[in-house]
Amino acid sequence: MNESGNETRLALANRLFFRLYQCANMLHKTGTRAVEEEGLTTQQWAVLGALSRPAAERGMGVGELARYLMVSRQNLSGVVSRMEAAGYVGSAPDGSDRRARLVRMTDTGRRVWAEQAQPKIAAYYEQALEGFSVNDMAHALHYLLKMLDNMQRIDTQRTAVDEGDGQGGHEG
């Protein structure tokens, strides 16, 4: 690719990632407003969404939940603690590994999620996706997943480098 092509690609990439950053910030701001009457934030919304899946019926370990949501354990621990205090989730020892704790939605959390949050989330989605056809949404999802795969590969490579250079907390 020539220099002009590289400059164009870099300029477009910069605009794309800046818009993605803006979208993430606006999702946090406007999404939290959509569910604030239930005492939820977008992070808590994501936790309840993850725990509401049939695959998470028995609960999820904090590490498993952090990997699923692609957040740090430290950030997730604070969110889960606040959700426990609010009565939306509870944690108990994992029956198969007593050292691990499983986070599960409580009955209160299920009720808030299904009866109060879900209708507001659906309305929020309708507003945020106004003017999008089903085809538009499918294409956007395709490209976001493609970008996410690439970023996960970068993260995996970086983690391998960090762990291989003696900086990963393992000393010989």
C-alpha cells in the first residue's frame, strides 16, 4: 500500500476507534439512565444479563464472569459487592471446588431483571437503534465481532509476552 493509502487507512482507523470510544461512553451514560430507577448501572446490567443466561443457571465464578464480560476481576469484584449489598446477587461456595465462589442472581435480582429492567432495556435498544434495519444490525454485529476477535488476539499475545518476560509475577 502506498503512503497515501496508509495515511487514509490510519485516519479512518482513528475516526473509527474514536467513535467506538464515544459510543462506549454514551452507552454507559444513557444506558445507566435507562435502568437507574432499578438502582442499576450498565455494569450491573451486564452482570445480570450474563447471569440470566441458561448457561449460567448454576452461577458463575468471579473469574469466569470477568472473562465473559472482558473486565478485570478487581473491577468486577466491586460491582458484585455492591450488587450483593442491594440483594440482586448472592455468592456461595462452588459445590465442586470449595475454594471457588459462584455468583448467582437472587430471586430479587431475577424479578428486577425480568419485570423492571428488561422492558426499559428493550425501549432503550429501540431508541439507540432507531433507523437501523435488521440487516444493518447484523452487519454492525459482524464487524464488531471481527474487531473484538482481533483485539482478543492482541490481548492474548500481550499476556503471553508479559508472562514470558519475568514481569508476569512468576520468578524463577
